[in-house]
Amino acid sequence: MKKDTLLIFGSARADGNTRMMANFLLGKIPNSELLNLQEFNFSGYDYEHKNAEDDFFKMAEHMLTFDKIVFCTPVYWYSMSSIMKRFLDRWSDLVTIRKEKGRGLAGKKMFALCCSSDAEVHEGFFMPFEKTAGYLDMIYGGEIHTYVLDEKIPEEVENRLLDFCEKIIS
């Protein structure tokens, strides 16, 4: 069975709060799978492309087989995690040395999920995802800010997650 939704998970903790949110999505979105960025060896963007043999293109090839991509990241210092930023920075390779791969993103749906320590949403957090989608002719399907209380997903967050899942599925 073809899987159509890829959750790209980028966190310093493999089993932290953001993973709890990603697992929730995996349980509700049929035909989905998770790609954990921590399981791959890839470096930051390099103008000389000396890193073209690391795992980035392997991850990109796999990502391109999906119709929907959901970025899942904790909020670190009012921004996405460093590993998620490094992954997005490498998308520059998809519009320079592997343009055919970058063009393969057009028409795919992109979503973003962040998880922080509280309910406060910081303006501008999701802008890099939305602008990246626009630049690559992807469809930006939306975003969700989540948080955990007492090591559980609060009911209000769970309800919003269910709505978010419906956006992804439809």
C-alpha cells in the first residue's frame, strides 16, 4: 500500500513532547510514516556542494514519493529545531544542483506542527514553512501549535489536532 503522508520529525529528543504529537498524527492519519532526521547523517548547506554524498538526497528521494509532508518540530528559542533548519537549508540543493527534484515538490501539500512548553504562540514561527511552500509551488495546508501538560496532550490541543488531521487527510 502506497503511503501518502510523510511526517518529518526533527527534535533533539526522540521520545519527547513533539514525538508525542507526531505519534498522535501517525495514529490518526492513514497511510502515514515518520522520517526521524536524527537517524540520518547530513550536514548543512554548502555552496561548493562537498556534502552531496551524505544522507540528504536519500531522504529527499524518499520524501518525493509522498503527496503530503508534515514538518514536526519543537520550538527552540522561538524557532524550529536546528536539525529541522539544517534539513530545510539543504532544500537549496533541490533548486540548484538537483533542480528536477526541487520541481518534483510542486503541487505537494505541506503542513507544519510545532510543540512548545506552553500555549503561547509566537508570531512568525511558521513563516519559513509557508514561504518555502510558496517558493516551490507547493500547497501550504496549514499549521498547528501544540503543547503538553503533565506529560499528556490537553483536551483542547487534542481537539485541534483532530481538526488538523482532517485537513491533512482531506
